[in-house]
Amino acid sequence: MHDLPSGSNSAGRVLASQARCRGFESRLPLQPSYRPWRGRLLTSIRVSLLGVAALRRIATALALALSLAGCGLIPGPVRLLTGIEACYAGGEHPVFQGLLVPDPEYGTRIAGKGPVMWPVGYSARRAGLPWGAIQVLDRAGNVVATTGRAYMMAPVPNQREEAQRLLDSAGAIASPDCYGWDLVDCSPSSTDPDAGSYCPKQ
């Protein structure tokens, strides 16, 4: 009967110890490999949510712009009927015309009457929010009238052929600017509560 090598038991013990260690290590928690993955996932989710929020803001802004454009509330230049060049010598007493309102074709009109023809060189712009009012500007760029306010306008003599033809065909109301009383604002304001005090009561 042969004796076993003296190192065999030692070798066996080493292998058993290694086996036990491997068994213990296999049951360790996997957090070191999980946490970086979770961080990347959360970062990706945050980025995605930010992207969705940005898209929603863009969509909302676009919808608002289209809505304002449809309602005619976008600030900018407005086409205006012009052509008045002649006035009566010495002027005429202005006649109450009514409330100035926007007109899609001529720029402005007197509610219930007809479009307004302004002097040559006048222009108009839309003031934007909150009301989208149209402002009429004189040759120097000063605001002389605004839709939503009532005005008196002086009558005028016959104009040049083309302007007179347009006045007649459109049924327009002339608004001259030869004298300070040719156009009178009949709507009181916070800065001038007595404005148009002699205008007829409506």
C-alpha cells in the first residue's frame, strides 16, 4: 500500500478554499455595474423630456402666430387708401363721421359708412397686441389716427381724376390735412380728457 504524496491534502485544501471563494463571490450584489447604467438611463430620460418640452413650446408659439395672423394681429405695415391732395381754401368745418375701424381692402373705414381716403404720402401700420389696432401715420411718421377711436373729418373739393374716380367707386370718405381742424379726434383719452368735447354725442 503506497502512501499518498504529502502535498496532496494541501492541494486539496487550496482547491476547496478557492471553490468556496468563487461561490461567495458569485453572490455579490451587482451594483457597481448597475449604477452607471441607471445614471445614463436617467440622463437620457431627462434629455428626452427637455426635447419634448422644447417641441411643445415651439408648437405653441407657431399655433399662436398662425392664430394672430388669421385674426390680423401681427404687427407690421398695412395697405392704406391714399390720394387726397386738394383742400378748400381756408378749410371747412369738419363733419362728424364716426368710429374708425380696420378695413381688409383699404386699411381703414368709418363703421357703417365707407373706407377712408387719406392724403398722399400717408401710411399705416398694425400696432400689434393687445388690440391689433391700425395706426395711420402722416408723412413725417407721426400717428394721426388709430382704429377704435371716433373722428370728425372736413369735406374736400374734387380731387384729381384718378383719386376722384376711386373716391366715387369705393364710396370713400376723404380725410384732408391742410389745416389743424381737418381731422378731429372725438375720443377722450387719459392724456387729453377734453379731446373732441365739441363733437356730437353718440
